[in-house]
Amino acid sequence: DTGVSQDPRHKITKRGQNVTFRCDPISEHNRLYWYRQTLGQGPEFLTYFQNEAQLEKSRLLSDRFSAERPKGSFSTLEIQRTEQGDSAMYLCASSSQAASGGADTQYFGPGTRLTVL
Amino acid sequence: GQNIDQPTEMTATEGAIVQINCTYQTSGFNGLFWYQQHAGEAPTFLSYNVLDGLEEKGRFSSFLSRSKGYSYLLLKELQMKDSASYLCAVRGVNAGNMLTFGGGTRLMVKP
């Protein structure tokens, strides 16, 4: 059973460019989450999908950020007109209440490290 | 809203026992998680508590007191590979199912 995978692992871009990240969750997990983590801090919640429906968005998710999960499997996170403050590690996690005996434990991918120059 | 506090750094000796505390204030509570994160890597799940008491998993144990808004992670027989950040995270009762994380405790294990 493979874990959560993310692509790319690293992305360097210039300010003002658009970037897109992909997350492939654990296959039987119907819930998918995006978090952002900066150095020395814990992850901060960005958004949450149950199947293909985006059910929650953080106030941190400005209108430059958009996430999709079109078929309830993989998800993409796009950042438009990147700013230097967007530099962070973007983490994806997935979970399934049925698969974890009610704990609905979130399992994290390796992350995409974004550097905006 | 939710507020989670844990010490920023701790140091311990190989073979010893260390306790990492976490206090939280939440508008609703639906479980507390501990994750381990090595530098540059993803958080990996360690333990889950939703009821008061101690959960033991090998060298790692986690305790929860909901009335006190308090949890701790206990690491026994410390090994050098235990040097990492330990993240306390609380899940609320909102529809988002999201986790709110503390800033993490960076543990350094010395020989």
C-alpha cells in the first residue's frame, strides 16, 4: 500500500508566476487536506475535500489560491501570481474514517517545497 | 478558535525518558494527535487520544486530560534517531475535520 505522494518535491519560481502542485492520496481515502508549513512552525490548514467536494477553506486561502479534486482521487493546488510570502512547504494529507477505526487519522505526503524569488 | 502551546525545544540524553507537554484551548474537541517530523520530511503519525487516559505504543505513550486541556507524549529509551520535531494537533468539531497544530517541540537527543 503506497502512501500519499506529491509532485513536484521542489519548485523554484519567480514572483508573479503561477504554480500548480499535485497530490495523490492513499487509494482508499476519501478525505484530502492541504496544509502549509513555514520553517519552525506547525502546519496550517488550507482546505479540505471529501470525495470531490471542497467542504472547508481557511481564511489563509486567498483568492490567488485554488484547489480542485475533480474525480475524488488526486488533487491540485494552484497559486496564481506568486508572492515571496508564498514560500513554504505545501503538505497534502489524506484520511478515511472507515479505514482507521473512527480516528480518521491524517497521513501526510512528503510535501512540495516552494521558493518564490 | 483554537490555541495550542508546546515547548519550543528540549534536550535529552540517549537511553533516558522525556515528556513533551501540550496544552490546548478549543471551542470544541474531537481528538488529539501527535506527529513526529524529521527535518525536511513529512509529519508521521504517532498517536491519537480522544478519551482521557494513557495510550501506549511501544516506546511511545500519549496521555490526555480533556478537563485540563492537557496532553503529553512520553518517549522512553531514547535513541539518537528520535531527534526530531514533535507536533501536537487538535481536531475540532467543525465540518472541516481539520487539525490545528502547535508550533512543534524540537527534541535533541545527545549521546
